[in-house]
Amino acid sequence: MGARRTAAGLAVALAAVAALVGCGSEDNGGTPHESDSASPTTSQSPSTSASASDGSSPDDHALEPPGPLTEPLRSADILVVAFGRKSLPDELVAGVEQLDGVQATELVDLGSVSLENEIATVAGVDPGSYRRFTAAGQADEVWQRVAGGELAIGQELADKAQDSEAFVKLGNDKDAPKVHVGAYVDQVLTVDMVVNRSWGKEIGLVPGNALLISTGITSPQQVQKQLRRLTKGAASIQMLDAVAQFGLDPDATQTAYLSGGSVAAAVGSFSYKVIGGGRIAPDPAWVSANIRTEVVPILGSVTCHRVVLPQLRAALIEVQQRGLADKIHRDQYAGCYYPRFIANSSKLSLHSFGIALDLNVAGNGRGTVGEIDRTVVSIFKKWGFGWGGDWKWTDPMHFEMNALVEAR
């Protein structure tokens, strides 16, 4: 089935290559506001010589370009991901390669970044070998551009995430790097975009923490049983046919992790199970170590990640001291930590990590300029919070931690 899927998608992917860049709510009711609406904008046509406003350019991360594809395309049937921020052991990878029914494998460096509150998966790859697992594997220019330091991303996500010069910021950290889009092509299921391993290292991806497996004509379920015995619960085993059907494998233990800067490192990673109704059940040990309920000025009792609370308290104290407490409406606070998917999707938001909060729900809906007081916004920015009102598709009620600031 996986092989047929790859072949069927090839014509579509090659059509997308013709558009290569450079070539031509859920109700609030006490819960955080989410939206899966896309920004109503048109993709730009970036140039390979472009540099981001932060000075980064593709050439800074250029690697040796891959030659023409000489190996056959492979189906992407199973994804094995190490729990936590760990690489898969060499002996485990070698053992997988010897299993009956395993036709090909590919190590990738897998992580996640927040793009306007939607957690997207980014993979650091070897363009020359990873391409075998994609429908666009025969499109040489795609993989030359990835090797050259550019990003390959699906068109729909790019429309939401790229700026006017077709750069995508990889992470919600204020200083997270921007990567230039080189191709609009869909990737392996569960992977939203790919960069080369030079970029992967810069944004903090864990080397070799995930393994793509092709089973060819063998049923992936036959290989799954062997993988369970081999991994002994030390890794997530995700069946990509289930992902194609449900958006994720509902039977697999998933791992949530952030990459892209100091905030991501401070937040940590957690495993979780899907429990229905759009909700997830994070690892209780991570929750116990990181999620706190405390009383803060103006809002009262809040539940957030522990690293957020000092900065949130400092911001609210300054709001009070400057006589602006009446500009934040306690009865319109829509929450901070809320472990669930964005409505009508299988994507997590930063609320699942407890580092985002929604204020003044009324009058600050998605896609509006918002009514929230701009001095309050500036105070929150001073204390390390990004504001959804600055996004391409605005969300002015939304604030998220984007920098570590010492609260005194």
C-alpha cells in the first residue's frame, strides 16, 4: 500500500515542483482560543540569493549538493521516534535493518517548531538519501535547494508561515533563525518541512532521533510486531497508514518537543497519548515537574509551565503599577495550560506546553486588529512574550513566551 501511495503522489509532487520558488475556534468557554484558519495570502516567489532580516542566508548553511537519484523510490510506512531528546542507539538501528520485511531505512533528525501557535514538525535530513521516501524524490532541484541551505515545505503551511520574502521562522523564540523557502512540496507523513542537517544543528534538532522504514510489499503490521520486541518501549512506533487516515497514529505514544531556541530548551519535551475529544494525556512525570498553579495579579489563579510564571507575574505587576489593570478583564481570560489539539486538527499548540495564554477574548478574535490595549501589549513584549496581533493571520488575544527574561 505504501509503495502505491508513493507512486500515486509522484505526479502531484512533480507538478508542485513547477512552482519552485525562484523559478517563477473552538468556543472560548474557559479554554484557550484556537483556530485552524489559514492566512488568506498568496505565496511569494523568493530568490535563491535572498537574505533574511536577521542576516541569515542559504549560503551560510550550504552543503554538498546531491547528485541525480540512482536508487528506487521507497514507500514510507513506519516512523520510529526515540522518546525524549535522545538519538536512536546504533545497535537499535542496525537491528531494525535486519528485521524481516524491512526494505530500506533512513535516519532523520526530527523536531518541532511553533508557527503562529501551530506546532509543525521539521526534519533535518540528508537530501540525497531522504528523497527516496518522498513523492518528489526524482525532482533534483528540490534536493539541491535543500542541500544548499533552503527549506522544503508544503504550499498550504507555507502560505500561513512564510513572510513577504518567503522566509520561515523556525521557532517562536524572538531570535529563532529564519530559513528561506526553496521548494513547495509535501513531505513524508508527519513531517511538515525539511532542512539540511546544518540547519538542523543550529535549531537544536537531536541527531538521528527518528528512523523512517519502508516495508515494500510486506505488511507494515508484520514489521510492527518485530519492532515492539526490539525497541522494548524505548521509542514511539508510528504507522504512517494510520497517519494518512487519522492525521496521526492514535495507538502510538507520541512525543511533543520544541526546537528553535532557549525557550524550547527550557520547556522540555513530553510523551503523550491521544484520549479522544481532541484531548491528550501528557506524561504525568513531565506535568508534575513543569506545570504549576499559582495566583498572579489581576488574573488570580492560573495554571502554566513553571518557566512562564515569573515573567507573567512581572508583566502583570507592571500593568498594575502603570494604572492599566482595568485593561485586562479577568472574566475574559481563556487559559494557559490546556493539553489538547487545535480544533479540527491533529496539531498541538503552545497551550499544550503551558507557555501561551489568551486575554480579553471579546473583541480580539482571529483575523482582527483587536481591541486589547497596546501599552499592555508592549509591557508583555518587554517581559518576554510574543503577541498574536503581530502575526500574518492575527490572533490579538494570544500571548506566548518567546524569550527568557530575568524577573526581578
